Amino acid sequence: MGHPGGRIVGKILFGWEFGASLGHVYPLLRIANRLRDNGHEIVFVCRDVVLASDLVRAEGYKLIQAPFWKNPPIPNLRDIPTPSYADVLVRQGFAYRKNLVSMMSVWTDLVALLKPDLVVADHSPGLSLALRGLVPVFNVGNGFTLPPSGVEEYPVVNRGGKPLMAQERLLAIFNEVNRERGAPLLDRLPQVFDTEGQFVCTVPQLDPYHGVPGRVQVGPLEDSMTPAPLPENPHIFVYMAHDIAGREVVLETVAKNGLPATAYIRGASARDRARYASHSLTMLDKPVDFRSMLPKSSLVIHSGGGGTATACLMTGRPQIMLPTQAEANLNARLLRSRGLAEVAPPTVTPSHFKAILARAAGNREMAERCLQNAEILAGEDWGNALGRIVTAAEAILSPA
């Protein structure tokens, strides 16, 4: 495909295979927009096309349904701990040969039809495994969704619970399928993500694999935030989805607390917003720009997503996190261990959350620690992740 300026233009497939929120789409869009500006054609292949549709189509990109993994028939699946990333794979169905064969075939068929020159993937182990040796793949993700590929086995990051399957057995299943497909075999299970590019888009404080030899973080893909002094008057910011467990307890407690507060609850109806609004709590009907909201907030309450946690870290804001997913639980555990956040369980009671809120809102020592941490981050080079990924992509798409 030609370009008016004479430069080669490539086609890029952006893939999202696992995960339940738009936190996997926003980073891909930031990369896609930069590469589109360079003249490349973009196609999105997403796990949840309903959730992603408005965002992706607003940018004018084609959108296709990704191969959709059905959860395997394991009782109480959502309650089973995942000590390592291998257990994440088993819980998604990778240990079932029929699932694996079918999904690998669908991914390769899709790529054969679209003929991309490069694939950029977020939380997409099946895509990475299927396309190994067929087309260049860049994997992007935070610390949890992009584990290290240079180790012999996936390290344990969640204490508690037993492995669902020995990693060597899962490796054997992968290689059985690869052998049948005529695909390259793996020497080690973590080679699933050993592709042409691996970009860990977070900071050390939020990477559960920080310290693993060879592990390098490139920084967040979100707009770089800068440390901001705490506002003179307290102000609480609540940011979470409508279906997050504990949401009602949080909003009721914040509304009764009396401190000025602002909340954006994604998916909340006008009736819900009116229900919680009070003289001290403002309920927003549309997302707010973190760059304007966080500097005037003294405390942020959210569900533990990596993007929000990173923005709070970079700005220097204490957090109360209500994690309900494995990734968010890891984020909460990492920040609490550093004294940068309080954590509430999804089943938190009103009295318990009232105590957590009072402790966090009045913790001057934690507030100062958060600001000091933000100053440290500001003194390091965490603002060029997007540029590094785009430069690496251009080296493949438009080689000198």
C-alpha cells in the first residue's frame, strides 16, 4: 500500500483478548492514533465489541469481534485463586485442547484474511501463541497482564491457593497443539509472550514482577501527570463502575461524611445519580479529566484499575481501593505495602468503610508519603512509553 509521501504504509491489527474493562482499549487507542497519524491503516479486534464500540468507532477504526473464550466447567471459577499467570491461563480454558485448537485456528484465519503487517496486543496470550512465527507481535500491558517471558516458569504473585495445573503439563499441551499446527514449539511456558516487542507500560510501584532479572518498565501510556500540592481544603473524588461491589456503601458513606466530594460512576442512571447527590456530594454524568480533577482532590476512591492507580501515584494522591479482580487486587496489595493506599474488601460494611475513610482522610503521613513518591517518579523518565512503542513499530513497518 502506498503513501503520498512515498513512505511505506502498513496495516496494524490491535487485539484485546482478555479483561473486562475499557482499561485495555484506552492504551491501544493511544498507540493506534499515533500510528494512524503516520499513515498506517488500523483495525481493532476486541473481546467486548459492545463496550469498545463507541470509543473505537469515534476514531473511525474498523472493529471486529475477537475469538471469545468460554470459561471451562470448573466449579466456583471466579473464586479460585490464581497464584501465577499459568493459573490465569488454565482458568481461561487454555488447558482444554479443543478450546486451544479452535482458538488458535480462528486467530490464524482472522490474520490470514486481514493480512496485517504488525499486531499490537493487550492481555492477549492466545493471540500471541497463535501468531508466533507468522506475523510480528508487540505485547503491551501493565505488570499483571504482561508477565516476564525470560524466566523458566511464571513466578508466584498471589499467595494462597494451589496451582490449578503444573506448568510443565500446560507447556506440554501447548506444544502438542503447536506440533499439530506446524507452529514453533516452546522451550518454556513464559515464551508465550516472547514476541518481537514487549512493553511493560507501568511504573515499578505497580509491577508485581519488579525485580525479576531483565524486567524493564517503560512507563504508563496515559498522559504524564505531575506532582501537585494537596488542596487547602479536603475534597474526595470517587471513580468506579456502577457494577462494582461495595459501590453503594462507598457512596452512602461519602454522602453522609460531609466532606466535599465528586463522583463519577460509569454506567449509573440519572435516577442513581439523583439518589446519591447531596449538598456535599456532586454526581457527574460524564467522565472527568484526571488532569483537572486529581490536583484539587485530597483523596481518591476507586476500584483498583491500573490507569487510575497510576494517575494517583504520579499526582501524589492517597487512595482507597476496592479491588474485585485479580489485577486490581495486586495493585491494591502493592500500594498498601508501600503505605500509599488503604484497601477495602468488596463486602465492606458501612461501619467498616466509615472507619477506613476516616483513617485515610485524616492520614497526613500517608499524604506526605504519596507526594514524596510522586516527586521521585517525576524525576525519572516515565513519559516516553508511547514514543518508544511507535518508534519500534516504525522499525518494522517502514524499515530503513
